[in-house]
Amino acid sequence: MLRATMTAMADSNLIKSMVTGFPLTRSVVDRFVAGETLDECLVRVRELADAGLLATIDRLGEDTTNRQQAEETADAYVELIERLHAEGLTDRVEVSLKLSAIGQFLPEGRELALANALRICQAAADAGTTVTFDMEDHTTTSSTLGLLAEVRERFPQTGAVIQAYLRRTRDDTRDLATEGSRVRLCKGAYEQPASVAYKTAEEIDRSYVDCLRILMEGPGYPMVATHDPAMISTALSLANVTRRAVDSYEFQMLFNIRPDEQRRLSELGHQVRVYVPYGTDWYGYFMRRLAERPANLFFFLRALVGRR
Ligand SMILES: Cc1cc2nc3c(=O)[nH]c(=O)nc-3n(C[C@H](O)[C@H](O)[C@H](O)COP(=O)(O)OP(=O)(O)OC[C@H]3O[C@@H](n4cnc5c(N)ncnc54)[C@H](O)[C@@H]3O)c2cc1C
């Protein structure tokens, strides 16, 4: 219900201009976003690295409306990767990429997104790091996985993302659980119709656990993206039962969400990667974080009326 309302709000240009134009919004956005510039983001990433955490950087932007914007986004990713290389961070930091940002939704977007994705993956391979393709709403799932399969022919280390809330995901997980395959399993952040997605927390959690089991028992590299204590504990048990080495899977969490748990798992010897978004186009990401948790929305509304 909250997610449906927030998604409708997110699509409204009027709401967008109100939210982004309101001065106090910025202080709440800072809770979820690591800055507007790459320099600001890298300060946060270094702090995480100093605390023993890995990172994946997302350059925010999903409203790409023309070819030039798609190319500029790809250029910015290449620059980001070169910067990571120059600063000696590529053994700890990779990048996350939304195919919509590099042109997937434009006319002839498939070829454009593929060319841009290959360019970014080549830069990552040259720099000694990896790229993971974020997953967006269900209308893009097949095309994103299809494009990923093509990219993996040249760059097999490219990471996939699957969303447990989709009814199709158990099948997708079986297809992706292959030798060396890096797969991020998350619950899913977009509002989806019941025809394609589970709607109750119980169904989503059941699907998450089933997919987690397939990944942990398989020969790939599971990336367990959740803040949910029950899912984390199931992942730890499965890793134990399947006798996985600690470097054969990782936990992933979002920037500034449950940071104590990120550090706790890391101190126990597990690999923990933090998803670090930066950039000026933070609106879509921010609205999804509000939609995930009523407390975030109340925090935001309180800030708007000046009682923070
Ligand atoms: C590394 C990473 C990458 C992701 N990539 C994608 C992607 O490509 N596509 C996609 O659709 N989704 C993605 N997501 C988002 C994901 O699908 C969920 O929407 C989000 O992680 C919340 O689900 P949860 O598993 O944490 O469980 P939930 O049951 O939603 O939350 C469990 C607990 O985590 C904490 N928590 C969860 N969300 C928040 C929040 N916003 N603010 C504060 N606390 C919170 C709360 O304590 C909550 O009780 C990603 C998530 C992570 C961690």
C-alpha cells in the first residue's frame, strides 16, 4: 500500500518538483545518498574501506531520455572506474549500473544499452573490477537478463540481480546458478502487479529463502542483498551447511541502512559490500527508500515541518 502510493507520487512531476525543490529535503536525502559528486562519494567509500567493508558504487540516474544522455552516463561510468583504478580501490570497489541509465528504454535502446554496457565492462575489466546490472521493474526483467547473457559472453564476471518478489525468480535463479556466476539476490523495490509478483511478506520471504538455497548450493557466487535479520541468519546457516568458504559469497546492504549490522558481519569475518549511490539525480532512489519503510517517510515528513 505504502509502496503503491509512493510509486504513484514518484511518477508525478508536480510532487517531484515539490520534493526536490524543498530545501530541507536535502538533509534527509543525505541519509541515503553519499553525496552529489564523485569526490564526496569517494570520501564515504574510503571510510567504508577503512572499516573493512567493500562497496559497489551506483551513479544515480534512471531518467535517460535521449541518446546523448545515455552516452554521457556511460562516459561518466568509465571515468568513475578509471578514478577507482587511479586511487587503488578496484580490489574493494565495483560499480552497479542501471541499464535504463545507458539507454535501454529509448527507441533502438537495446543496441545502445548493449554497446554502452560493453564499453563500461571493458573499462572495469581493464581496471581489475566488476560491474553488476541492477534490476528495475518487471517489464525490463527479460531484456535485462538477455542483455546480461550477451555481455557475459565477453565479461563472465558481470553480476546479475534477481528479485525474490517476482513469481518467475525461482526459475531465473536456477538458470543463473552456474559456475562462477555472480548473482545478487534482493527482495525487490518497485511496485509490481500481483499477476507477476508476490504481495505478502511471507510469500516474498519464502521465495527469498528458496532462491538463496539454490544459490548457496550451486557453483556460483551468491551476493546476499538484504537487511532482514531472518534472511541474514538463513544465509549464514546455508553457508555453514553447504561448507562455503567465506570468500565464496558476500552480504550486501545499502549505504547507511543498518550500518552496525554491516560492521558486525564484517568483524565476524564475512565479506560485506555496501551499495553506495551518489549523484544529483537521487529522486527515484530516495522515493524507493521512503516506500520501503514507513519510519523513513515519517522521518522525512517531520523534517519537512521542521521538527527534526
Ligand atoms: C545491495 C543492495 C542492492 C539492491 N539492488 C536492488 C536492485 O537492483 N533492484 C531492486 O529492485 N531492489 C534492489 N535492492 C532493494 C531491495 O530489493 C529491497 O527493496 C530492500 O533491500 C529492502 O528489503 P530487505 O531485504 O532489506 O528486507 P525488508 O523486509 O524490507 O527490511 C528488513 C529490515 O531492514 C531494514 N530496512 C529495510 N529497508 C530499509 C530502508 N529503506 N530504510 C531503513 N531501514 C530499512 C529495516 O530494519 C527492516 O525491518 C537492493 C538492496 C540492496 C541491499
